[in-house]
Amino acid sequence: MRLVTFLLPEAYLEGVDRLVGMNMYSSRSTAIRYAVMDLLKRELWRQEREGKQERKTKKARRVSKEGRMAKMKINQKKNVHKKKQKSLRNYESSKKKEKG
């Protein structure tokens, strides 16, 4: 650990001393370390997690889009196949009429 010197308003220091006096923390340093850690979790690390989550969301959207595109291609192929079948049926029926 590194030694850091900083100024605190008297009210903050009194609050830290009360927490130490209530045996919630073993020392001022420990209380301040936990306060800094909580700040980092809330502000900095949360943003990093959200960034990761956003990347996952974008990937999921891309995968979803790729899935939709694949379905569209399949549907297009089905439609082409249906049109071919319909054309073949029309052709066969016109041949039967010619013979009949």
C-alpha cells in the first residue's frame, strides 16, 4: 500500500471516528479504504461491467439479426420453391387440357 495524505472536512472525520468508535472498522485508514473501495465499485467498476454488458447486448443483437437474416433467406427459398411448384402444376394442368 502507498501512503496518501489528504484533507477532509471536520464533519467527515468525526463521522469516520464515530464508525471506528462503534467498532465497525478497526481504524480510520480501514474505514476510508472501504469508503474508497465502495466508491470505485459504484462508479468505476460498474461502468466497466455495463460496458461489458453493452458489448454482450450488441453481440446478442448481431446474432439475433443474423438469425433473422437466415430465416428470411430460408423463407425466400421456400417462396421460390412454392412458385416453382405452382408453375409446374400450371404447366402440367395445361398439358392435360391440351391432351384432353
